[in-house]
Amino acid sequence: MDPYAKPKERKTGAQRPKIRHVPQSVEPRTRRERKAEKEAVAAERSAIKKAARRHLKEQLVREVEGMD
């Protein structure tokens, strides 16, 4: 007897079906593929930030040289 089961719940314990928030047919990617995709997005964002910092640094140097 499962103390947390509802009054008329028959499938408790090991027989209880697992809850899936996303059906398997909708999510065919493996954990590795999802992780690789996430890392690729993170790498792209860091590259954009790096390029922006480089651009701002060049702009600052041009402004400083223009003042002299």
C-alpha cells in the first residue's frame, strides 16, 4: 500500500507509469545531441561578445588617437 496514492489509484509503486513531459516521438535527440547543441549556442554567444569587445576597443583607440 502506497501512503501517497489516491484512493482509487490501482497502479502504484513499480507498476506506476512514468510521467513524460515530452513524448519520445517529439524529442528524438539524445542527451549528447542536446548538450552539443547547447554548447554550440553558448560558443556562438561568446564569439559575438568577443567580437563586440574587440570592436569597442578599436573604436576607443580611434577616439583616443583622434583627440591627439
